[in-house]
Amino acid sequence: MAERGCPLEAVPLPAEVRESLAELELELSEGDITQKGYEKKRAKLLARYAPLIQGADPSLQAESRLPGPAPSTAPALRPQKPRPSNTRDERFRSDVHTEAVQAALAKYRERKMPMPSKRRSALAPASAEAYTPPDTSSASEDEGSLRRPVRLASTPLQSHPSVQPWLGQAGQGSSTSSSASSTSSHPGGSPAAALAGPAALAHIGVPVNSRVSSKIQQLLNTLKRPKRPPLKEFFVDDFEELLEVQQPDPNQPKPEGSQMAVLKGEPLAASTAWPPSLLAALRQWGTTQPRAPCLTALDTAGKATCTLTYGKLWSRSLKLAYTLLNKLTSKNERLLKPGDRVALVFPNSDPVMFTVAFYGCLLAELVPVPIEVPLTRKDAGSQQIGFLLGSCGVALALTTDACQKGLPKAQTGEVATFKGWPPLTWLVIDGKHLTKPPKDWHPSAQDVGAGTAYIEYKTSKEGSTVGVAVSHASLLAQCQALTQACGYAEAETLTNVLDFKRDAGLWHGVLTSVMNRMHVVSVPYALMKVNPLSWIQKVCAYKARAALVKSRDMHWSLLAQRGQRDVSLSSLRMLIVADGANPWSISSCDAFLNVFQSRGLRPEVVCPCATSPEALTVAIRRPPDLGGPPPRRAVLSMGGLSHGVIRVDAEEKLSVLTVQDVGQVMPGASVCVVKVEGTPYLCKTDEVGEICVNSSTAAAAYYGLLGITKSVFETVPVTVAGAPVSDRPFTRTGLLGFIGPDDLVFVVGKLDGLMVVGARRHNADDIVATALAVEPMKFVYRGR
């Protein structure tokens, strides 16, 4: 038995103790443990092998004794508060941590690489290298226990059987230890070090490696961190009940009608007066009616800045096509080939140059991709447009000199590269930058067939942008169907307030108008903000027969009409409301009619329509002189609509929605309504679903996106028995509605705005309508 104060040089330490001390050194050097915690743990590890010290803490003595009957004279143990078994440190410790640390230590013992430490031993460890260290306790300890004075146990070393096997093995090498950095204060005032001072510490052998590679250091730091708790444990015990699927109400209204049938529109008449193609119409009017006005542009003051004739449109488009095909070369090779996509970057105030660029691309057999003018280099919306341009492989952008000067510039003076955009070559198409073609040069463009004519961008509710590809055949069929449905005739004047680059503004104001040699007066959006009554003034000045507006334009006109007594709308035979599919547009139509009926506006002139980027024009109301039925409206229960069921209600209630029809199906088209989710079964006659169209006027695909193209453009509606309703696929329009009396189409919302809350359906258009209803306008929007 070793006497108190005897030298401890010959006392060997087991390998597990030395490795544990090495880990303590590492934790202290990394700041993972406090100095007091380090001394506390070190004292616990060496308590069995240190000499007896007078006045040792009984609790430490009890901890250092071997299992067995306790002496009768032993003092009672200090009551310790039990550590909860479900604390974070114990719950998330992993055996992987222990095994990985052991493997790392064993690996670097074989390579004789030292461990990192701030304290270096004076003697080299020899015999403990072959022993695997046990798992060490966590660095986090009870703070209360760290404040107790550290004393050594008085149990003699020889009394421990566990020391005997080590006595003969550790004598071959000297043992070292690192000196204590600080001493804990003794209640009596005398310093009591963990091992009776620096002299005693120097006699206890502790192998401490000095360095380790950075990768192993990083591995050790990572393995010391506790695992994250499972996601489920972050929630309360009843979270499963919160996520439980709500069962449908057995008393909710259900559709009771019979299964609907496919609705077919009137046949598309093949008129001999129609040109065989759109470019043939342009050539015909440009050569036979060169002085006929095609397009008039207005400035922000309402004055006509330019009137483009059909002769000028033909010659400028021809010049642009020749330049694109023959003057743009790279290494003596044509930069563009038929079918390439070209971006059209024009502001909303320049319809003339946009129209020239559009038809110039068609003549050159290129695919125009109209986009918005980017405002900044990092504009979020322009980033999505850049993704579209990249997916379409666009390498050339057409613009005007004035527009290019307003674009952000790089330090070199050239147009800056916008974030997310592919590298582009910019071409200014003003007259001085184009080359006049030889007299014997004629374009070989054939704008018929399934080839892509143009790509229109569409932004989804998630903010992503896709390109809707429209074929030449669909483009021609759309112009013919609109001509038949709207009764367009040559030399008619159309006032267009919409964006001429897309949707109905493009179909009516740029394409169908050229086919019929119409004159379009384009009212820019900037002018509408300054003078909301400007479009009515132009209808009166030019004796326009048709006008293309949105319900917001009618709404603004009512604000500015006071004091305007010299306007007349008696020349209008069609007032096309492009957003007539919005359920809240009926209020604007009614209020506008009430005010301007005394100024020549007839009730049958108001013609709402429904459009979709995928199906183009879905339906449009015809005046009685074109064979259209009387307009209708439906007063529907909003409670029934929230369950997808049509229930007629009383109009004086506040919980109803009043909607107007959007007219009849387009000529040559077939329409059906299918269930929104799952298999596209036909809906019942009193059920709301998604409107699907089968028509030669519909678009072809989402450019480059085959997956969603199949689900949208190749839908096959089926009956309850599972039989297809047609051998031709239908196109989903994204419009929610039903077929009403007289085969009129009603739209109650859009699929992009659909919100399902508690198994009930609501629509974002209701939010818009509510916001408009609370505006200090004295307007009452029905159903809100």
C-alpha cells in the first residue's frame, strides 16, 4: 500500500485514463470546457491513483471506491439531485460519436501522430498506445458540482484490483502529465490542487499528443456536437391531431344534375374573301392599299405621333427580314437560321416599331418572343424572363434606338448583361440601321402548318415564367374565328387600350386587324394614367366601331367623366371587355352602362370575353345583330360555390355572387367542364369545374417543357364510365366555371387563384373584389 506522500513515478495509469485525460486537454484547449470543469474531471479520473490527502471530500471518496459493502464508519453521501434521463445531452448522444472518435485516435496512434494540446509532456509515453480508450463523459456538467472544492480520494492505490494488471505493463516507459493551469480555492484558504500541487502532477504519467492534422481536428469538432433531435420531437404531443385530415361535412351541398355533354360552337365558315395566310394578307394590303392607315400611336398628351400605313408596314417589315437573313453574319456564316427565336424588347408606348419587328420576324421565318423592357439589372421579374430566353435559345434582341438608350449600360457603354439572361446581341431596327433589299428579293416564308409562329410568355402564380408556343395554323385560325365572332370588316377602326404585345391586345390589335385591313388606334397606358377618359375621346374622334378595354379602364373613366359633355359612344357596335371572366367585372360594366347610356352607349354593345394563354380566346359575347342570345347573369350562393356546386340564390342577400356570361363558344371549338382534381371526369350540369377547349385556335405547347405540356394541352376528358368524350385531346384553360342557359359560358374564378381552406374552395378574385368594394368610390360590388 502506498503511504501518503510517497512518490508516484512508479504508479502506472491505465490507457483508458490517459486517453481520457488527453481528451480533457483537447476540450480545454478548444474552449469546450471551463478551467474549473477541467480540474473537476481531471481530479475524478486520477482520484483512484493519487496519494491519500487529508480532508478529502466524502462524496469523491465514495465515487473512487470499488463496488462492495461500504464501511460502517463511512460518512453519509451528500444527496445529489438526479439528472433527468430525458435531457438534451443524453437524448442525442450517439454511439457513432464514440466509435468515430475511437477510430480516429486508433488511426493516429498507429501513425505516431500526436494529439493537439497546449501543454506538452517532457517524457514520451510508451506503453499505453495499444489500449482503446473508453467513452468519456460529456463536456457539459452540472454547474453546481463544478463549484465544489476538488479533493482527492484517500483510498490506497494498491487496494484497487483494477490497478494490478497495469503495474507490470506501464513500468517500461516513463509517464508524464501536464501541469495544472490554475488551482481551485480551498474553503480554508490554503490552495488544494487536483493532485496536491504541481510537484505531484509532474509524477503522474499522462500521454498527451501535441499536434493533429486539420482534417482530423475538424472531424473531432464535428463529432463532439450532439445530434439534432428528430423533427417530431419539436412539436407537441398532439401535433398529429392538428394535422389530421378534416372529414367532409355530410350535410354539405352536392351536385345533383345529370352529366354534361360536350358543347360545340358554330362551324368556322371558310370565307373566300379571307387571305390564305396572314403574311399573304399583309402583302396584299401593302401592295394594293399602301395608303390605308394601319396603326396610329399616341403620346402622353393624347396627340397622334405616327400613323403607320399598310404600305409602310410591308416595306419596313421586308427591309427588316432582309437584314436579319443577309446582314447578320458570324465568321462568314448567317447568324440566324429559320426557326430561331428572337426577343422583341419594345415599350408599351411604341406599337408601330413592335408591329414592324413582329411581321419582319415572320417574313424571315424567325420566331418572335415579345417580352417586357427590363428596368434594372437585377429586377426579379426580368430574371424569370431571362430564364425563358435561355430556355428558348434566344441570342438576338430587337429594339429601338430610344429604348436602347434607356437600358442599363455597362462600363464599355454597351447594354448591360441582365441577371439571369443569356448573352444577347442587340439590334436597333430604326430605318437608318436596316438595309433595303434588292427589287428581285422576295421572302420564302410560308406561315402555314404546325411550325411555331410566336411565343407568348406567361407568369404563373408561383412567379415562374413559361413560353406558350402558338403555331402558324393556330394563328391563322384564331384570326379567322375572331373575324367571324366579332364581325370585323375592312377599314373599320378599333380603339385598343390593352397591351399590344400579348393576349387579346395582340390577337385583335396586331394580328386580326391586319388580316381585315382595319385601322387600330393604340392608347398607351401612360396616357390612361394622365387622362382616363382618353380612350372614350378617341372613340368619339375616330368614330371607332369597336373598342378593346378592361374593366379597370371603364372604372377609371367613371372617375374622370364629370364635366365631359361632348363625348358620344354611339359609333360603337362592340365594346369588348377583355377581363370579363373576372367575377367582379360585372360591377364596372353595369356602372359604366348606367352613366354612358345617355351618351349613345347601347346595352347590347357591352361584350365580355374569356381568354387563356393556352387556349387563346375561349368565349365571347356577340351582339344580337351577329346572332348572339340575350345576355344573362346568375345570382349564385357563395356557400354552394365554395363546395363546387351551383345554387341560385336571391340577389338582395350579402352571401351571393352575381356573375355575367362571357358569351358563346368560339366558332369551330368544342368545350366541356371537367373536375379540377384527379381524372378529368365530366362535371354535372350544376357543378363547377375547369373549362377545357378543343379547337384549332388553341396554342400548341409550353416551349421546351414536355411534361406539363402533356398534362395541359393533351387532356382527354372521360365520362363516368371512363369512356373518352372525343378522339381529339382538349386544352385546359385554367378557368373555373360552368355552362349555363342558351349554351352561354360562365366563369367564376381561375385555377391559379384557387385556395382550398378546410375542404372549401375560395378564389383570389374575391380578395380583389373585396378590396375594390371598400375603396372610397361609392361603388357597390355585388356579392361582397
